[in-house]
Amino acid sequence: MLAVSADGNMKLYRFRRSGSSDGSAFFNGLFVAEDSAVAAFVDKIQRSLKNTQGRGTCGDSQWTAARETSRRASKLDEEGMEVAVCRHGFLLKALNMYRGEIFAYPLYLQKELMPAKAKFFAMDVACKYWPYMEKAASVLPALQELTTMKPFLSVMHARAHATKCEIIWSGKNQEGAGMTAGEEVEQVNSYLSRCALTTKYMSKAARLDMFTVHAMGWNRKKVTPSIRHFPQDM
């Protein structure tokens, strides 16, 4: 695997009033990481590192993903999902977001996907995330292996960063990246967002199963292009 691209999708939220009393999900942990494991990891990271409050600025742009906070939305349970894909657009792993797009979420996905030995890790705020990851790895030896990957600022988003930042971090300037854009997660998030109108009213377990089935359908579509997009049409 050459590259992994990760980004948050805030459209995939779920209202807290929808409840979660319909039992456990069939596909718990298969595609969407278990909430308990993610929460334990986030707590460990936030105990080890000093929080960086506020918005990250690069050039003339304000990046809401470039921050670390413990604030939660009052009317929502899951505030969205952090999704990781390979450079060919296959869905690899996701997790539920409960505190906005904090850096600890892509860090968890990067850790989980490390066995794939990807060379690059692409994000739209790679210039802000990478120093955070290196700091976490310096404090927690178990994350040290993550530093063998190379940061990759997604090509399209790099245009909104400072010129110096674009030159240093942009994926098009990374040796060995080829034609990788680092934006592959955007098209997958567009597909998953089609589920948003229904999943925001679902129970926790039903929502998890829905996204897992759609992820399997998307990946099968990538392998066999002749089938239709949505799993129920297969």
C-alpha cells in the first residue's frame, strides 16, 4: 500500500434522541472501530499531550480540523465519522467522532493501519497534524513506528495553505508519491454522505451496521465495476 488518506465527515452525525437500545450491532468493530477502544486511546493521548485549543491557521485559511478539544455537541451523539481509504479509494477503517475533528482520531486510524506499511499518510491539514503525531510518538513509544511514514498534504487542499507550506508538504512534491492526489477520501465521503438523511435518525447499532454494509458494497463495486453502488441493489 502506497498511501492512506484520512478525513472527517461531519454529515454522518446521529441525533442523541434517536436512542441506542436495540441491542448490539452485527458488525461491531469490523469497519467502524469500537467506541470503547477509540475512547480509551483518545483519553490516553490527551493525558499525555497538552491540548491545543482553537482553530489552526495556515496562510489565509482557518482549519477547523487543526485543533484539539474536549467539547461535545449538545444535541448529537455521534458528530460524524473519521474515514480512512487507500489511494485507490477502498474503504479501510472508520470511527465515530464525539469531539469534532480532533487529531487523536486520525492518529488512531494511522495506528490501526500501520501493519499495511503505507509509505504516505495524507490529510488536508498534514502540516498541522504531523508535528502533533511526532510529539505523541516521542511520548508514547508504542507509536514510534508511525514516524516511518511520510506526511502528505492532499494536493487540492494544499492550494489553500500558505505558499511555503504547499511547497514543503504538498503531495505533488513528495518523492515516490507518483500521481497520488491524497483526496481519495473525498469521493468516498461523498458516497457515504448519501446515507446521512436516514442514519442520523437511526439507533446506534443500526447506524453502525448500515455504514458497514455500504462500505462493503463500495469496496465490492471497486473490484467489480459492473455492479451497482448501493448494497441493496447487488
